[in-house]
Amino acid sequence: MVKFKERRKEPRVIFERPLGVRVMTIDGTRTSDCLLIEMTDAGARLKVTDHAAALTEFFLILNSFGPPVFRHCKRMWVEGDQMGVSFNKANIGIKTLEEVRRDAELV
């Protein structure tokens, strides 16, 4: 099997000490702690618990304070306690300028 690092085409950041992050179900009902091992613009490799490994789509929450910094993720592979995810490139919760203007006119 081709390892995660060999599949990467874009530059990546490998954390010497993995960062503590959280995964949250799409509906927001459950969260789990996990470790961020490495990351690129397109995805990441995580060390996860059994519960998190079962998720196929979720939010990866990258900070523990302040406004949330998150990525919408899709599970690509699971190998033991590690998971590879790709980031959904769609703008989540971000309105276009036209939508903001339309909403402002309704008020």
C-alpha cells in the first residue's frame, strides 16, 4: 500500500509534536480530541480515536479559543489509529457580496 506521504504532491507541514485539535460531527452533536500530524492546503493526517475514525465527513476544529478556525473534512483512508482527510474547498458559511447586500436590503 502506498503510504500517505508518498501520495502528496503539494508542500506539507509535518508537526514535530502533533497539535491537539478536535473533530466535530456535521450536526454538531459530538466532538472528539485528536492529533494533527501533518497538513497541506488540500488535506491532513490525523491520529484519531475509534469514534472519530468512523466518521466519513466532519469538521476539524483547529483552535480552542477565539473565533473558530475549522475545515470541512472528508475521510479518505484509515490505517490503524491514523486517518487521511481531504478538505472541502467550498466556502462554508461565507456569503457572497451579493447575498450580503440582499440581506441588508431586507432589514
